[in-house]
Amino acid sequence: VEEIERNMNLKASRSYKKGQIISETVGENLQDVWIYEVNFNESLSLENALLEVVSQTEASYIKEIKQVYEVVLQCHVVSELAQIRFGLSNYALMKLQESGIDLRFSIFSWGVVE
């Protein structure tokens, strides 16, 4: 954990070791997990949150740890409304590609319509 924090200039929000019990619902963790959370909203867009994380990383370090670990920016987008809209500019996608970090989205909506 300390090595990742030092090399990425980011402090983990949470981390789990393989075999550690996360919760009764989730159960045992199947792999080591390092989590850095950023809450995006009206004052911090998804794109700016993504760029904040990517700008802290060295592509060479990402390439090195990807030989051992899966490196993913996991974005959880949650809304009480059925309509969810967001986008990323070509610039953000280019910076993400240069970093070598994969991007994955989980979108949850409770289906309320205004």
C-alpha cells in the first residue's frame, strides 16, 4: 500500500488484502485491492475527477504494476433518477490512454422519473 501511495502520489481511501473479509454481504476478498475514492458532483465533474487521478500517475509505474495487478479506474455513477448523462472529452480519453489505466463504469439508477 505504501509503495503504491508513494509512486502514485495518492493516499488510499481503503485497501484490502486477499482473503480479508470485506463485509458479510461481499464476503472474502479474492485479490489485493487498493481504493482511492473521489466523489464527483456539480462542483467536480467526472472528467475533472478522472483527470485528477490520471495526472498523479506515472505511466511507467502503471506499466510496471500492470504486470502483476489489474489497474482499473472504476467509476460508480449513482442516481435516483432514471436519466443519467455524462461524457468525457477527447483530451480526457487521450490522457487516460497515455496513463495505461483501464476505465470501467458501473451505473446504478433507482428509476425515478421527473
